Amino acid sequence: MMKIAVLPGDGIGEEVMKEALKVLKKVEAKFNLHFDFTHGLIGGAAWPQYKNHFPQETQDLVLDSDAILFGSVGGPVDAQSEPKWKDCEKNSILSIRKLLGLTVNLRPAPIYKELLDFCPLKTEITGTENFEILVIRELSGGIYFGEHSRPTVDTAKDVAEYDRKTIAHIAKFAFESAMKRSKKLTSVDKANVLETSRLWREVFEDTAKEYPEVKLENVLVDNMVQQLVKNPRQFDVIACPNLFGDIVSDLTSVLPGSLGMLGSASFGNKNIHLYEPSGGSAPDIAGKGIANPIAQILSASMMLRHSFHLVDAADAIENAVSEVMKNGLRTGDIYQKKEGLKLVGTVEMGDAICANISL
Ligand code: NAD
């Protein structure tokens, strides 16, 4: 039994989650699987009943699950400025990340050739075929978690720390990911200046000895961002410390053309992993039936691949998304007036993806 906690949250969360569940039910039937879905309230969706963004009942559900399919949080659409919503994101998604002890974040940026008009780079640079860059970010260490202080009005201090064990954990994860893909891994650091980066590079080079088939390349972060803009196709799996991963994954996130195309996964030390779209609750379009459900659907396929090792089912979803892109169906975020393209809403997009998963 695969126990999945379904936490749609607020904003567009509920709308896009419905489509992801529709797709999961389709693969359930096709591959003769059985998912056990339990719904929970979080963020703005939990507040009216619990006066809490992450109620105990939802925390219990999370800890009693095999995987979490998360939507988005931000508070109710029409009351964003009220103080009680101010900490909604912090109190819900950040708390759930803490509860699960999440240490590794996966952000794939899939570039579909049909959406190249939405990619900010010229096609001379991207080429005209599909490709995907996978950014793997360390989530639990580095400067974000060191001491932050303001000794005087004119001085401030943020301490960056890493230890061998934390780096070895993500290095192993990155090499394993590279083994399943092109066997090429790029590790990002600033080893010419930072001691933490020298340790990072040392551990990646040590780990490389266990994976002789993987070609490891160490790239300084400043060069990395230049190369990503000049020639993104040279990269496949990119592993970064926390701070650099935050920046590098934001750069790659603009390449697909819309946040609505980006799923993500975070892995923790409790073996309960969390899958969520990279974007937020999109209050500007919530409730209108126009949000792109693909980010949520691709997050669901990542869940099947990584938490349940259902590679065929995950491939079936990802192939169906590619087919729908080829067939010209587009939600508003990826639509332009062009022959062969049809503007559709959230539900029609979910239906089309289901229709491309044949029974
Ligand atoms: P956002 O990602 O919600 O929206 C940015 C832009 O992208 C908007 O124009 C939105 O319409 C568009 N967009 C995002 N997802 C889309 C989709 N699936 N389909 C079509 N268009 C899509 O970011 P924001 O506006 O900065 O934040 C809104 C709220 O979300 C804030 O309250 C913020 O705190 C919260 N937030 C939550 C999460 C999370 O739940 N993990 C992450 C980021 C932001």
C-alpha cells in the first residue's frame, strides 16, 4: 500500500491537485497499482477550521504517510495583506520541510521544443530539441543555517559551515542520479575562495572514485551561471551547496518558459519525501480555472519515480505531457496566438494528459 498525503493548500493548489489526482488514478488503473490517498488541510485552507496553518491533524497525517503530494500555500486570495496570513508560507511549507528533515532538493527544468518561444534564450543557444537540466540542491547546511548576527550597527555576520557527512550524502545522491541519466555530473562550488567549497570539492572527488562511469566536472559558481546562459545544453545533472543551488535553480527555472511547467522533489532523513510545484499559490489566477496543472502533474510523476520506484508509470505521465505539448494544447501561461495551438483551461489540460495515458 502506498500511503500518499494529499495537501492541496490554497490559491491554485486545489485546482491543480485535482488534475494530478486524475492523472494518478489513470496510471493506477493502467498499471494495476493501488494508491491510498488521504487529504489534509494546510496553509490558508487550514486556517478557517483550525486557526493554524499546519494543524496537528495534518502533521500526524504527514508522519504517517509514505510520500507527500503538496500543492501551494500563500493564504486566501482576497486577504493577503491581513497580518494573520503574513506567516502562512513560513508556518506551513517551511514547517513541513523542518518536520520531515528535508536535506536534498531536486528541481528539474524540462525544456520542451514546442515552448522554445517562451524560453528567454535564443534557439541558436538552446537548440531545437527537448532537453532537461536537473539541479540538485543541498538544503540543510551552508550559510542559511549558520550563525547570523549583527554585532554592531555597522557590521553583520553570516557563518557558512559544512561537514563531510552532509556533503557525502548529497554527493552520493547526485552520482546516483547521474548514473540513471547521462552519467555526467557538474558540481558547483567556489573552491578558489571558500574553505567550505574546498571540502565540498574534496568530497565530490572522493565519491567519484565509487562511480567510475560518471564524468564529474567541478565548475566555479560564477562561471556556472555564465555557462548556463551561453550553452545550457552542456549540462545534465548539476549539484550545488544550499546558497548556490538557490540561485542556480532559479536561473534554470526560467528556461522552460513558465513556473507552471516545473515540478520539484525534496528528500529527507525520515524517508518521507515531498513533491510540489516550484511556483507558489498564484493568487492572481486562483479560482479562475486557468492555472497550468503540469507542474503538479510532473511533481506526481516524480513521486512515482523516486518514492515508489514506478519508473514505467512515471515515464507514462511524462510522455503524455510531451504528447500534449506536441498536440498544441496550451494553458494561458504557455499560449500564444499561433496556428495549431489551442488555449485550454486547467481541467481540459488534465483531461488531455489522461487521454494520452492509454489503458
Ligand atoms: P507564484 O509562483 O505564486 O506566481 C508567480 C507568477 O507565476 C504569477 O503570475 C502566477 O500566475 C504564475 N504561475 C505560478 N504557477 C502557475 C501555474 N501553475 N500556472 C500558471 N501560472 C502560474 O509566486 P508569487 O506571486 O511570488 O507568490 C504568491 C504566493 O505564493 C505568496 O503568498 C507566496 O508566499 C506563496 N509561495 C508559496 C510557495 C509554496 O507553496 N511552496 C512558493 C513560493 C511562493
